[in-house]
Amino acid sequence: MNIADFLRPEGWLGQSSGPRYVQLRQRLEQGIKDGILPPNSSLPPEREIAEITDLSRVTVRKAIHELVRKGAIEQRQGSGSFVREPVAK
């Protein structure tokens, strides 16, 4: 399964399942956990994620920002967003 198929909203995006940015953040976290988004892989651009999920870019940006804050994603100016290596505990 590729990332575009994984992010299609059918089956995971619901009206009564909380804020949309939280649902998207959880979906991206699931993709990282399941290996669909392996370490060091790049996320699609925000605009593309917004088109795939039919969410606004503001919503996508907020979900990605949450993942950056949690340390799961790294944003590189001019290069995009990348999945970080898991931190050994």
C-alpha cells in the first residue's frame, strides 16, 4: 500500500471521531508504526496530503506540527517533512 492509498479518508476520517487534525495525526502515526512511512522517508507535501484527504492545508499543517512536537517527524526548510528514526529507550 502506498501513502496516497493509506491517507484516503474512507474508513478512518469520521465526523464524530474528534478534531480532524487529531484524526490525521493518528493516521500518520499509524502509518509510521505499520512501516508504511518508514524512518527517513519523506511525507508528501502538505498540499498533496490536503488533496488526498480532502482536508484544508491548515488542518494538515496542524497535524504535522503535532508530530514534529512529538518528535516523530522532522521538518527541513526547503526539503519537506521526514519520518525520524525511533528513539531508543
